[in-house]
Amino acid sequence: MPARPLDLVRQIVVISAVSFMLVAAIVGVGLLGGTPIQELQDGALAADGSYLAPAASAFSIWSVIYLGLVAYAVWQAFPAQRANGRQRDLGWLVALTAVLNGLWLIAAQFSTLPVTVVAIVVLLIALSVTFVVAVRTRTPDDGMIDAVLLDGVTGLHLGWVTVATVANIAAWLTQSAPADWATHADSTGVILVIVVGVIALAIAFASRWRVTPTLAIGWGVFWLGMGRLVGEPQSTPIGVTALVVAGVVVLLPLAVAGLRLLRPQGD
């Protein structure tokens, strides 16, 4: 398949988008004079900002996602990838998700909490579209690098942002909702954690049991549970429910995916 002028533009845009995301992340963690995320918005985005905030250890997954996106940006820039059909389908979308990721960090740093909610919901929608396209365009002829850097990284990004969206909305409601809503925090939290689990399994089923989204969701929900059991604000019902949900959304898709791999071809 011959390369087109727009293919080179796409490769440059992907590199630029990921670079923008990295600069925004550096600002977001306070390394260039910005305020660390956990101190922004009166602490609403910190690990103790709401009943649905994961413990601080959960956020280490960003390092894996960022490393994956950087590796993808380098790999897709190779001449051999310039006219690749999947790159044409997905490169622009991955670039969009990287830009939106960076814009959320900028919104958190310089804007208001409601704006961060809008930003992360838009990012979640973009990641959902990207993952759907990745699943639909995947063929048996695509290699392992393609699987890891396109399907895998996009799946992790989608899964984590699913959890982060719930936490972001919960942080906003914690700051803005009437004080008496706190009396229903346990029951509401339990329901929402179960809903996140259902969403995770729906993503796995719809994607023919891809496991990276559910691994990321399970990771986030596990640390949400740990935060409620050993951190603040404490909630044993939410914590226990989150640990159970985390186990289900990780183990069930892994089991189904394993059975599919073991099943003889043609069955």
C-alpha cells in the first residue's frame, strides 16, 4: 500500500500529541512550578477527596500508560508504519486521546472542578471510540507489537479513565452536593462500584474478552477498596464491595480469554 502525504502528517501529529501530553503531565505533578494534582481544587482530586477515590498507589498505572503511549509514538513513526492500514484507522484517534489527556491535566491545574468533569468525560468517549475501532480492525495477521502498543495500551487507558471518570464525578459531587448526601455515601458508593464492575464486564464481552481494560479497571477498583478500608474517608461496605468487584472483573475475563485460547480451532 503506497504512502500518502497525509500519512507523514499523521505520524508527526501523533508525536506532537504525545509530547503535549507529557508536558502537561509534568506540569500536573508540579515539576514545572504547577500545583500537584492532589492539592488542586481544594484537595477534591486527592486520594481522600471522596468515597470513590482510589488510594494514591493506584495512580502509578499512569506511568505504564504514558510509557506505552511514548513507545507507540516512536513505533508508529517508523517508515514501515507510514502506510499501515491500522495506523490510518487509529493514529489520529490515539493522538486525540493524548491531547484530551493533557487537556484534563490543564483543566485540573487552571480551571474548575466541573470543567475537569467535562474534560474527562470527553476523554472517556474518545477512548471508547478508539478501542472499538481497534477491536474492529484487528486481524490475525497483525503482530505482537501492534497488539501491545495499539490494543493493549488503548485498553489500559480506557480502563483506567473509566475508573478515573467515576472518581472525578464523585469528587465534584462531594464538593458541590448538599451535606446530607453524606448519609447515603455507603449505599450509593456500593451501587456505583457494582455499576463499574458491570461496565467492565460489558467492555470485556463486547471486545471479545480483551483483558487490558478490565485489568486497569480491576486495578483502580482494588485501590479504591483499599482506600476505603485503610484510608480516609473510611467505608467498610464500599471497601469490601470494591475488592470483590475487582476480583471478578480481573479473573472472569482472564478465565474466559484463557479458555478461548485453549479451545481447538474450528470449535
